[in-house]
Amino acid sequence: MRIKSLLVALAALGYFTTASAQVKPADVLNHYGDLVYANYSDALTGAQALQKAVNDFVATPSDAGLQAARKAWLDAREWYGQTEAFRFYGGPIDGKNGPEGQINAWPMDEAYVDSVEGKAGAGIINNRKLGISKKSLAALNEKDGEENIATGWHAIEFLLWGQDLNAAGPGKRAYTDFVDGQSPNADRRRQYLKVVTDLLVDDIGSVTKAWAPKAKNYRANFVRNQANLTKMISAIGILTRGELAGERIEVALDSQSQEDEHSCFADNTHRDIVANAVGIRNVWRGEYKRADGSTLAGASLRDLVAAKDGAVASKVDGQMDATVKAAEAVPAPFDQAILKGNANRPQVEAVVSALKTQATGLVEAASVLGIKRLNTALPE
């Protein structure tokens, strides 16, 4: 046992790189295609489970049905959050005509969709002159302003939870908001929730299809080009520093505003952060734990770096674990933890610190691979 432990420790420090040295860039790209497809497939399955729960709820609104739809939303977010490591290089999700803004745009002006405190007649739902269809909601999404979000995860989240006016927890929308005779325009609220969920499934499905194996699609071209290794590591670098540390956490810490937290209606921001951190680590290690409990593992960026510099590979590996651990320590509700004077604020700040260290490590890892100027800032 002592010998085995010593061998494991030495391998972690990069003393044994024979296996890594055998890994070729083509292996890494091909396995990345497998990993991306598996993750999007799980995200799609989660969205379809949400779709079923929403359909059941709108057919016969009840408190139990609303709770089931909320749980399905939370479960599905765990898988989608990990896919954000596949952004920031103009792929199927956020390239030209990509659906990312229709899937996950935020922050959201909830009054654009439905009534809010002090504005009973606000929103698309309460304007019966506006049609509610996939086409119309897609056209209305971000129309006349980035916060005019009409579709995606957060529009669904708002409809399921309502405004978060509760410091101790998430929003408390009642199921009666969807019952005719108990809330104005309940019929349109049911219709909106169903249509926007159907659109989410369609959009995630389109991205999943673009990464399907053995097809003439985006994936087929991506895995053939060795230059796309730069896109892989750049994407997780940007998510690490510019997006997650910057837009999603530092902005909220600075403003101390609920409006700047990612999933503010469900108070799920702490889990969004964990999912993003895990997604980054998945790409780095070439490992992904699927929804069915199985693990997909194969050639990775870590292997390529370890073949050239085991110490750097080991260091970045440790940084990834440290970031995930720090993210998992952030408590809910996030909107209270970010307040100055709150005992949990240092835990949020610790995630930013870990992400900054990780970003520096990724720049060093990229340099080992011959990528001299890895950008970790958000694209303009």
C-alpha cells in the first residue's frame, strides 16, 4: 500500500508522463467532442423533464405541481451550468445566430414579462394584444434592451418562483397565479410558461445536434482542426476570469444588488457557480460525470500539458479542485452573502480569489502548449 501511495503521489507531481506523452492533440479534440455531446445531452434530458413537469402543471395547476416544476428546473440547471465551459469561441451556442442569448440571458427585467410589485398590469402576459408563440417570444427577447429578457432559463425561473422579495429564501409565487378566476390573465401565464419551456427544449436540442457524433455538423469540423485546442483552453480561461469571477461574482459583490445575481428568483446562484466551476474542470481533465452516474473519461488538455511539464499540470489540477471546493462553500441565499458585513461574504470573495489563481495557472498551462497570449477576458 505504501508503494502504491508513493506512485500515485509521484504521478500527481508529473514524474510519470509516459501515458500523457502518448496522447495526441487529435485524441484530445475527439474526446472533447464526446464530452460536449454527453453534457449537452444530459442538459437536454433535464430540460425535457422540466417540460413534462410544466405541461403537467399547466394542465391542472396545483401547489404540488408547482413544486415539481421548480424541482425539475433546479435539477436541469445542474447539467446546463456545466455546459457553459463550451462557450466563448463562436461555437453553436454563441456563434452567429447561436441561441445562447435566448437560453440563458440575464439579468432580467421581470416587469417585461409579467406583473411585479407595484405594477399589476406590467409585462407581455398582461398585454392581451401581444401573441404568445415561440416565434413571438423569440422576437421579443432582448428587444429594445438587454434586460428585456422574454425567453430561457430565467424567464421560466421568474414564472415559477416570482419576484424574490424574501431575504431568507427564494420567491414565493402561488400556484393560484395560474388558475383562472384567481389571478388576472392566468390563461396567458399558463400559455407563456408552456411555450417558453418548449422553446428552451428546442434551443438546447439544436446545440446538442450540432455536437452529435458521426454527422456532418459543427463537431465534425471542430475535431479535425488542431488549432481548436486554443479555443478549448481559451473558453475555460474566459469563463474562469472574465465571466464567472468577473461578471457573475465581482459585479454582484461590488453592487450588493440582487439584480446582479444569476438565478435571483430561485436563489440558485450558489449552485450556478459550482456547476460552472465543475464544467471548467471537466474540460481540463477530460472527465464528466453523467446524469446516469457513469463517468466519461479520456484524453485531455491536462494530459497534453503533463507530457511537457508535469509540475504545471499538477498545479493547475490542484487549482481546479480548490476552486470547486471554494464554490461549494458559498451558502444560499447568495443575495445576502454578498452584502458588506455579512459573515458569509468572505466565502464569496474566496471563490473570486481561487478563480483568479486558476486563471493565472491556465495562462501558464497554455504557454506550455505554445499558446503565448491566452485571453481570459470577456470578448468585446
